[in-house]
Amino acid sequence: MGNSIKNVFDAILKYGHDEDFYPQDSDTFEPTDAPAGSPEKIEILRRRIEMGQPLWHNKDRSDFSGLTGAIRPRE
């Protein structure tokens, strides 16, 4: 049996924890107009984590106003 990680506790033992992580603002930390849950917003959040930035910007989009969605006609 290899040294595989089977749960979060194994990962913490192997890699440590993030309790001492403090996100840093930088010149590249900008708000996004991407709606919550969209692939674009998820990618932006992923990049923020990767760059050590806070997840949420206080000027990120906070609602769905002005957006349109696909409408399927009734059969």
C-alpha cells in the first residue's frame, strides 16, 4: 500500500495547515463583475487563492441584477 492521502487529516499531517495564512492584497487584486457560481467567478476565486489573495473583494458583484438567463420554452 502506498503513501496515499485518504482524508483531510492525512493531508494536514503531510502538508501542514493554513491556520497561519494571511491573504495579501496586491496591485492585481481587483473586483469582479462575474456572478456568483459562474465558471468565470469560480476561476477568479481559484486564481485569488493561488496568488495568496483574499477570496472576496468588497466590490465584487453581490447580486444578479442586469443579468439574463436562458429560457426554455414549454413543450
